[in-house]
Amino acid sequence: MDSKSNVNLGNTSEKMNSSPNALSSEAKDVQDVAQFVQTLLQQVQDKFQMMSDQILSRIDEMGHRIDDLEHNLNELMQQAGISDEPQVNTVQQNASSGDQK
């Protein structure tokens, strides 16, 4: 009976001795997972920032293209003797005359 008690005590002490190692291993695993998640989030943030910068750059480029197009249209209208002002007034007059009906 004493040998059984010693065996049981031996197993208990072995479990107690392995517990700090298990905790240390678990803590390392948690730390590794946390580091992985942090790295992954940083990569996602960097990718998002890069894509945002590209989108803003393309929007700026489109704005410049629209400005150039508007400038070219105004030049063509001046060369053709067409003014922008009367067309706006005509549209406003048509809208006003439509209100009177």
C-alpha cells in the first residue's frame, strides 16, 4: 500500500513539476499568436494605406483630366463663337416658361 501511495505521490509531483513548463509553453504560444496577429494587422493596415493612396492619386488624376477637358471645351467653344452664358440663360428661360404654363 505504501508503494501505491508513493507512486501516486510521484505522479502528482511530476504533474506539478511539468505545470510550470506547460504554463511557460502556453504563454509562449499565446505570445506567438499575439505577435502573429499584430504582424498580420500591420500588413493589412499597410496594404490598406497603399490602396487608399492609390485611390486618392487616381481621383486627383481624374480631376486634372476633367479640368483639362473643360479647358479644351471652352477653347473649342470660343473658336466656334459659341458662348457658355446664353445656353445657361436659355435653359433658365425654358424652365421659367415651363413654370408659367
